[in-house]
Amino acid sequence: MGKIDKVLIAGGGPVGVVTGLYLARNGIPVQLFDMAPKPPEDHRAATLQPSTLDLFEELGLTDTILEQGFKSRYFQWRDRVANEIVAEFDYGRLSDISRHPYVIQLEQHKTVYIALEAAKAYPDLFKIERPVEVVAVRQGADHVECDVRNADGETVTHRGSYLIGCDGGRSITRKTTGASFEGFTWPERFNIVSTPVDLGKIHGFRMRNYCSHPDRWVSLMQVPGEDGKGLWRCVFPAKEHESDEEVMSDDWINARFLECMNAGPYPIVHRNMYNVHQRVAGNFRNGRIVLAGDSAHVNNPIGGMGMNSGFQDGITLARKLIEIDHGADADPLLERYDRQRRLTAIEYVQAQSIANKRLLEEKDPAVRAERMADLRKTVSDPNKHLEYVKRASLISMWEKSEEIA
């Protein structure tokens, strides 16, 4: 018997499920609680970075992900003002340091289902309850407790050795610890829409593209869709004065296609508007309660960094809990987790995602020209090109995290 009786996990999204799978594979019982009756299939993360694909090999997930997803080796930065491709970056330059020098585009819920299928190999160790809500959290010197309310309104108390909060930006787990969640909310809302029209074939896009403009930038990527034939997912910023009803209308969406591509109207099969935040918890650990993923940090989606950094959180934490289960002292390991993952969330995910958005929307012509010139210099210099894709793929983030003592 190990030192850990059970690990409770609030949240059955991608980070919670992958973290639970990692622990179960290593003999530690986990109990997950999630509010949704099944993994949500709305517009969420869809990019699996090379760093994630490398880590997922240990869990036996990568081959299935490769089978279901779209492989994307290149991504482009475009300038809509000049109507030109500014830089095309190549993940193939990672071939000496990653076994997967490309991105896989696959909708978040499919990744969750793949991990849940793998977890079926551990029926006695991996358990998930849904739809239920964690409504209260407590901890003592040697345990944690969760009050979990089911759909009938009944509340059951669960007890474990540790609790991992993977319960999103509004995390009750984080709020229970009293951790701050400092940062800001962008003034624009993001409207994510998808169309089955092959924008890549028509307009020459790569599978991932960032098109800058001082007023109406757009980010575009291709995902498999439910039939595997492909959907193009487009992120359009909504201005503060535009109403929700207006922004969600076909007219507004097709006006954006006309502006950005001089084409359309296109059929719209999904649309989803939301506010966008940049925040990091003041600490990722309080006693036996530890945060990972969106409960610890949230960011804008430009660059595909949020979910992937969450996977790094979960796997880093799981490895430390395994050491603790084998007899290691918990405090120094969990304090190191806080140092590793909080610092890199700030230095990599927050810094890069904010820089990406500001590059997309820069209004000053001189600053825009300077930043576009920097992109051209970076892509044309082999060493700078490699460092750029290492950072974009979160390989640099993982390396830095592992270096922190």
C-alpha cells in the first residue's frame, strides 16, 4: 500500500481526465467529479502541441490522437492591411528534439473521450461521477473532503488524501484556498464560428493562420469536425459597442468573412461567443489542495497554449504525487510544483498569448511595420526560427519548468 489513499479531482475536462489517467496507470486511485453529463462538444480548445504529443506517448494516447486528428506542420502570420503572408513557421524544425514535429488539430472533447477510453483499463482505480457539482471543499492535517451534490440535490461527502482542482476559471477549489486570481479581461468578446467550406483550398490558408488587422483581425484553423471531413474554425473579435445579438447573427458573421477574405456568405454550423481573460492564481498549492489547468491560469486562445500548458501542469503534478505515494516528503515536492508551473504560466502562456493578440490588433502603423519586420527576420534566421517554434510548441516551457528546483 502506498501513502496515498485516493486523489479527488474536481473537473472531468481534458486536464482532469489526463491527470487522473496518469495517476491510475501508476496505481493511485482517483475519483473525478464533473458538472456536465458528458464532455461538452462546443467550441473549445482544438490544438495539441508537439510537447503534448510527446508527453501523451507515456499514456498510450498519441497513436489514437494521430489517427483522429489533422496534422499541421506549418502556421502562418498574415497582414491583412498589406494583403500578404508575412511569415510561415515550420514545426518540422523540431525534428531533432521532438518525436512529433507538428501540431495535431483535434477538438477537445475527442481528446477527452480518447483519455476516458484508455482509463477503462483501470476500472478499480479510475472513477468519474457526472453530472455532479463540488459545492464545498475542506482539508485537515491528513486528508481532504469534498461535498458533492448530484442532480437530485443530494449531497455526499467524499474523502481523499489530496484534491486537484481542474474545475475551470470559476473554480470552487481555487476560491476555497483563498488564492487570488489576478489579471484582466479583454474588452472584446471573441466569436468563434465554423463553416464546412474549405477556406484553405479557396484562399490558400494553412491549417493554422493568424491574420492581423488594426480593426478586424481573424484567427483561422481547420479541425476534423464530427464527420472527419473538416470544419474551418474562425475567431472574430467583437467590438464593445456591438450587441451580443448582432455579433451572433449571420449578417455580422458573413460581414467578417467579406472583410477578411472578400468572399462569402458561407454556411455557419457553429457559433459561440465568450469573454476572454488573462489571469493567474496567486498560488497553485494550499496544503493538500493543488490547482491545475484553467483553475490555475486562463488566457486568450491565440496560439493554442491554454489546454496544452494545463496538460503539463497535470502530468508534472501527477509525477510528484507518485513520488509522495512511494514515500517522498510531500511539502518540498508540492512547493516545487507551485514554483515550476506558476512561473512558467506567467513567463510563457501569459506573455506569449498576450503578445500574439497585441500583434494581431496593433493599430500604430509604425509599430505594426516594426513587428512584421521582426517576424520576417525571425522566420528567415534558422536559430531564431527554431527558438520561436520551441516557444510556440511549449517545448521551451516544459524545459524551463523541469529546470526549476
